[in-house]
Amino acid sequence: MDFELTDGQRDRCAELTASVRERLGDTPPSTPDTEHTRRRWRVAGELGLTGLCLPGEYGGGGLGALDTALCLEAFGRACPDTGLAFGVAAHLLACCVAIRDFATESTAARLLPGLAKGELIAANAITEDGAGSDVGALAMKGTATADGYRLSGEKSFSSNAPVADVFVVYAVTDPSDGFLGTTGFVVPRETAGLTVGPAMAKLGLHGCPAGRVGLDDAEVPQCHVLGEPGQGALIFQHSMGWERACLFALYLGLMEEQLHRCVTHARRRRQFGRPIGEFQAVSHPLAEMRQRIDGARLLLYRACWLMDQGRADVAATSMAKLAVSEAAVANSVAAMQLFAGSGYLVGTGIEAQLRDCLPSTVFSGTSEVHRNIVARGMGL
């Protein structure tokens, strides 16, 4: 059992960390506009972040799951715009992976180069008002036509949607088939009948705009079907496996940077004539933060390693997602407590980290859903 990273992995992460700090290290505005968002996306693309696990023949990095996670961890550590990092990871893992593995050759050849370079932005459209954790309750319908499908319905929450060029959409094409009745589609933004609502006002992750997506008798050609009709649920679970294993590495990076700031503050801040880090009431919570990070990292690296070995384990991935997301929230609350009044002020970045971490226990499956998956893995 070897826990050591290779020299190549360390060098790649160090170079990426330095480049992200230099080019994306400025604090973003709280309400970035479309042009600002696209400008930062182009920089992320130039750094290779938008195509980490896409094939080299299409301009991607050709990386496996673990190396993709390591790069996202570096991204999360160096970039204060966690929303941007989240948006890039969602684009790559929830959308590009589905296109990479299930789109027709012609569709993949047409879209993946732009997606890999960050010239095109992708959004995953599955969540509906009546279908959140219960993705089997989709109301969007796909009706077969002579040339493909006609899609009708509305998605309630789609990250990247307001700036997206390409949508990965899931719709029910055969209501009588249950799990096998859902189909995945690639829908370009210019498709007639597709509408995107304005960016939603959110608590955090401001660098990743989200909005509603509507399809009103939108005609989608057969070449834009992902895989075979009825494989939508399988394709979604496949892409979610990549997202749950790799995306949360960016929160490992955030927590590492956060802990570094906390330790520095505990050494410098003096109360009652001594550094506050000398008080156990401060040092013990910091030790717990370290423990949560290292435990979550081991689970995430294991989940990614299993994927790279062709042994993807749903329960292992759920445990990793659960550990990282709940550690991120707990550590952010602890950081807020440590920095006290200064941490509550906008501008220090401490309150922003808390806001950006809170949704991590909800998206990509709630903590409750993942506990259910782990329990099922134990035969319960």
C-alpha cells in the first residue's frame, strides 16, 4: 500500500497552484456578470482545468480520476472563487464525461474540443421542481419523432445554465419502463424552444450562476442522443460517479488553505498576554480540522483510485462525498468561530468559505441520500 504521490503528480499540482494564484487569485465580485464569468472561464481553459479528464485528441488532459481530483484540489486551494471552481468541475464531470463516454463520434468531435478549452460551457439539466433526490420522478417528456425527439418540460436548477452553450438534458421517453425509460440528450443553446431563466440569487458559489431551463417542443436530432434510448439513468449515474469522486477534491483544497489561515491567525492573534493558539479551546478545534481533512482526503483518493482500477465502488464514492462535504461545513463553522468578529465581516473570505461550503451537503446527492447508499452497501 503506497500513499506517496509521484514526482510528476506533485510537480503538476505545484505548477497548477502557482498558475491559478497568479491568474485567478484575485477576489471575484459578489455578483459577476456574464462577460466576467466567461473571461475567467477562458483563463481556466488555458490552464487546462476545463478538460482535465477529456481525451488528448480533443485537446483534453487525458487524466484519470485521481489525477483529475489532484488538479481540482490544487484549483480549490489557490482560487478564492470557489463558485468558478465548482462550475468548471460540474461542467467537466457532470457534462463532458457524459459526452465523452456516450455521445456519437460526430457529436463528440464537434463539441469536446471547445468544451476542453473552455470556449464552450456545459450545464447539467436534470433537477426539477418535483424531482430532486428522486430523479426517477422526472416530468420532462421526450417524444420520438422521425428525426429524433421532441422535448418538453422545465428544469428547476441548473448550474452554469445562464452562461452555458451546451446542455446535457434528461427526459422520460418511455414512462412505462421506469429506470429504463429515461434518455439523455445533448442540447445546444441555440435549439429552438430552449429558454434559460435569469441567474438565481444564491447564498454562495456566486462564481457559478444557476438558472431554470425550459424546453417547449424542442427538436433534438437523433445524433444528439446520449448512448441508447433508455440509458439516461445509467448515464447520469456514471457521470455522478465522476462528480462525486472528483469534484469534492476542490473542497479539500479550500479546507487546506482555510486551515493554513486559521493556524497563522492562532499564532499571531494574542489575548490575555499570549497567542490564542496556546489555549486548548483554540488548538483542539484546529486539530479536529486537520483530522477531518486528512480522513476525508484518504476516502476521496481511495474512491478515485478504485475508479482508475476499473473497480468503481458506489459506497466508497458516497463515503468520500459525505466525508468531504460534512468536513467542509464543520471546518468552515470552526474557522468562523476562531476568527470571531473579523470572520463575520465580508472581505476576509472566512464568511464566503462558509457560504460556499454549505451547499456541498446538498448537491450531487444529499448527505441523507449518501448515508442510504452506504447502508445499502452493508446489506441494510
